[in-house]
Amino acid sequence: MEETNDQSTWVGAEGERDGKPFIVRARRFEPGAEPKVGLPVLLVIDVTYECFDDTRLPFKEQYDEADFFEQTIFDALEQRGQLKFVFAETGDGKIRYFSYVRDPEAVVGFLKQKVNQALPVEIFSGADPEWAEYKRRLAALLPPET
């Protein structure tokens, strides 16, 4: 995913959940630089993929498809100022994307236009104007600063 000029970097971690590999990517903003204004809704998109081994992680082709999905949806909508993609969790047969959006209905409409309707996708949303869920997940991912 191409980086925008928004004072953020991507960090990642690997671990296990229920005995299976689990991968997390998170966008880390410079202190106070989170673009919360105008993006008050947490939108979570789960994309399920077929698992072919016990790791339940995607194969290379599935990662390529996920990258295309991220470019088609998140990169395009970020350029328009409609959302900020902040977190992704991969494991156990799905990728869970966390983003903060201005207008959930517009984002879901865009998603439905751009994505193959056969792709197993679930969407959840809720108000989170202070980005509390993002902060909670990021704090759990990163070691405390000393």
C-alpha cells in the first residue's frame, strides 16, 4: 500500500492466536497527528479466504489479491479524504481491516461497486470519534515507551 504524506508509518507484529499464526499491521501516527476530525466512524471489513494448510494464513496469490483489494478500496478512498485505513489483522482464514470513515454508507456503496460480489465480505461499523478502538489495539501491539 502506498504511503501518503500524513506523518504515519506502518508497524507490524506476528504472534499466535488459538495456536495458529496471526499477523497484525498498524498505522502509527506521529503524536497528535491522528486525523480524527471528520472521520468519526469505525468501519471494520472482514474478508474471508479459503485456507489450504494448518497455518490458516493466505498463500502468495491470496496476499496479492489482498494487496489489490487494499489499493482498490483504501488507497482510492484515502485519496478522496473519505477514510483512513489504520489496522489489519490476518489469520484464521480472514483479514480484518479497520478504518475510520466520514460516511459509512458511501464507503460501503463504493466497496460494492468495486469488489467482486462473490468475495466473502462482512462489514461492521460504530461511532468512535476519539479513535478509542485504534488506540486500544495500537497500545496492545506496541511495547510501552520508556
